[in-house]
Amino acid sequence: AEEEIATQQESEAPPPPTGFVYFIRNGGLFKIGITENMLRRMGELTPDELLNVVRCSNFQELERELHRRFKDVRLPQTEYFRLSDQQVQEVHQLMVKLADFP
């Protein structure tokens, strides 16, 4: 009986947390970041333009992958990037393609 209870508890585990991957523009720089509170974060950053947001369960991995793919145009020690128009389109496509939706 104890084994059955343990199995039930495991299957009722809470769903994985979700967070937001955001893509913003400040002047000529683009930022790819994550947050669990989108409204608060946008209030802190006050971007010139909010380009895209995706809410997903793999937000940390998605941010890491986007940073990796665009590391050649990243400003050192920041989450800011100098992106071409084509790279901006790539970020949009990858955000949707790589996101795991809850």
C-alpha cells in the first residue's frame, strides 16, 4: 500500500515552472533575457521596443541556446547583442521553434 501512495504522489508533481524569454531593443542594441515576472521586468528595463515574448517551460535553456547562437555579436558580460535585420528574424523564428509550451 505504501508503494502505491508514493507512486500517486509522484504523478501529481506540480508542472514545471514557466517563464518568459523576451527580446527587446534599446537603441541599436538587442537584449535576449528571461524573467518570471514580465511586467515587472519591462518596468525595470523600459525598452524602446518589445519585439517578442514567449512563455515556455524551457525558458532557461531557450535563453542559453539563443545566447550561444549569437555569441559572436554579443557585447561582453552582457545580454545585449548587435544584430543584423536577418539575425533579428532568426531570433523570432528560434523563439517559437525551440520553445516548449506548457
